[in-house]
Amino acid sequence: MSLIVETGTGSTTAESLCSVAVADTYHISIGNESTWYFLSNAVKEQCLRKATAFMSGRYREKLAGTRKTTTQALDWPRYRVPMKDVRNYYGDWASYYDDASVPLTVQQACASLALRASTTTLNADQKRAKSSVTIGPISTTYDRFSPIANQYKEIDAMMAPYLSGGSGALEMVRI
């Protein structure tokens, strides 16, 4: 089955935010071609579907703006996602990302996750790390500060420009 890629039209049947061609170009440009290149197109498509599903679960509620249509299958295209580094004289958003496309960085984040999906489960069941173990008479203590889900800091950083606030910090703007 051929991969159906969201191109910015708000497709009701799209399965991926990134095409195999974009993923190929991205992985070659950052030196991952030796790992990505040897995957078949069918496997690449499966990995891109998994990556898109992961991104939807991880970022859907955090994305800025709104979905362009109520019937689109994926989270992109989005309407009124501000370019946070472009402001007008009054401190308001001066520009927004194109609502008829999927931003290249979002596609690249999907490609990066797809490579990970080729070797691991993105949403693997997680357990807390153990901070101490006693063998007799059996005792286990779990580290309460250990993460209970996989953390992908590179992907979080790539997606940061498209997320709404929520850090708890107030933004100061000098006028």
C-alpha cells in the first residue's frame, strides 16, 4: 500500500507528515544515509506512519493554532501558528506559518522519528528505574524522578517553534 502524505491540503486519508523522498534527503544531509538507505521503501513507509502516529500522540494537544479543517486526518495543516521570532512594533505576532503546507522542520522531525522506529518501538511500555534492590528478603525501590516514557529531546527541540505556550513563564515584551 502506497504511503499517503499530507501535502497541506487537509487530506482526510493522509497517513504521514513526511514523504519517503523528503526523509531520504534529510537523512543523507545529516549523515544517516548508511542506516536509512538500506531500508526498503515499504519499511520506510511503515516507519513514517509510526512516526506520524507518535507525533500526533505526543504533540497534538500542545500545538499552536488550530487544524485547518475538521475532517483532515492529521494535525497539519494548521491555521494561525505564529512565527515566534517575528513580531511587529507592538510586540504582536507579525507572521504565521503557511496554513497550506507542513513545515519542513515538522517533516524532518517525522523523518528522524521514522529512523528511530526502524530499530525500536517509539511508544514502548516503560517502567520506572530502580534506585535500590535488595535480594533477601526481597525489596525494590523505584526512582521517583526517572522518566516513565521515552524522551526524544532532538524531536522536542525541532517541534518547539510550533507548540503553544505552557511553560508557566510569562513573556516580557519591551515596547
